[in-house]
Amino acid sequence: MPESMPSACRVCGGVEGARHPVGDGDHAWHCDRCGWRVGDAPDADLPTPRVSVVYYLRYAQRVKIGTSATPRARLAAIRHEELLAFEQGGRDLEQQRHRQFAALREGGEWFTLAAPLVDHIESLRTGRDPWATYDRWLGDALRARSS
């Protein structure tokens, strides 16, 4: 069960975590949101890893299916009412989804919010906020880089 950590995570700003054994009976806090070991700092000399995502944005009864390696900046530039989900992947996956839901296409990257697109979006939801899912992928990329 997540508990309040002694300090916020340096990767995602999360404040809840769990203590995990790290050897010799010691324990360290790990962020529940991104999995980063609290107190550790990502290597400032290396660029932040890029995690490409396919995003699903709702505006009224339409969904935009797009992709970005910098989703915070990208989504800030697009008018939408709700971020429905992220799916890890880049341009190839985005194009695959455009073909998959071609019957629902309204124009460009916009699709009618109807089955089977609704079902697909529901299958991507993890019960977590999409940004928490993204932060977990970012934490995974940081850990992979430092191993």
C-alpha cells in the first residue's frame, strides 16, 4: 500500500511510494507513480529519455489519435476536453490505429467516438491516470539507461 514519502520524486514529482529492500537489511523508498528510487537523481549530463506515445484525446464526441515523443508539450498545443489514454509507440503504431479505425475517420487524425474505438481505449486504461502511466514508462526508460 503506498505511503507518503519523505520527499517528492525527482523524476515525476510523485509523493506516494513504498519502501523496498536494497540489500543488507536496508530499505529505500521507490515512487509509486514512476518507480524511481527516491533520493536518486537522474544523470543531469544525459538528456531525458524520449518515450514515444500514441495519444487519444477527446473533444466532444470526437477522438484525435496522434503521436508524440514530447506529449506534455504536444497536448498543451491541441484543443481538447480530455486525455483518454496513452499507448506506448510511435508513428508506425499511430498509422496502424488510423487504419484500424478508418471506418470512424472524420478527417485528418479525428475519429468518431464510437465502438470499436471506445473498446480499444478502454482496453488501454489501467485504472491509473494516463499521465501516471506515462511517468512509469519514463521511469522505466531512465532505469534501463542507468543499468
